[in-house]
Amino acid sequence: MGRGRAKAKQIKVARKLKYYSPETDLTALQRELGGQSAVSEYDGEDDYSAYADKYNDFDDDDDSEDAR
């Protein structure tokens, strides 16, 4: 017993979520989307050359063993 009230409340909440449409601030959305994005700041290349010399000694792979 008592399942009827819980089910009715769930249905009420589900309908409210389904049909509720808040007012959208389109100008704020346009500002957010039109702003400078992180993708435009990224030049596509990572500068790992500074780390290559520093950590080159830790490279355990021996290229001569791969050639066998």
C-alpha cells in the first residue's frame, strides 16, 4: 500500500520536466559561443623538445634489440 501516491508524484514530476521550458537567454548563449574558444588558442603542436633531452636517459627501449 502507499504505492499509488508515490507513483502519482513521479508522474507529476515527469510531466513537469517534460513540458517545462525555461526562457532561454539567446544573447548570453551567443556571447558564450562566440567567445574565444580554447581550440583557437591551440596551435596543434606540443613542445616536448625541452623534455626530450632531460628524460632521454630514462628511455629503456634499445633500438638495437628491435632490429634482431
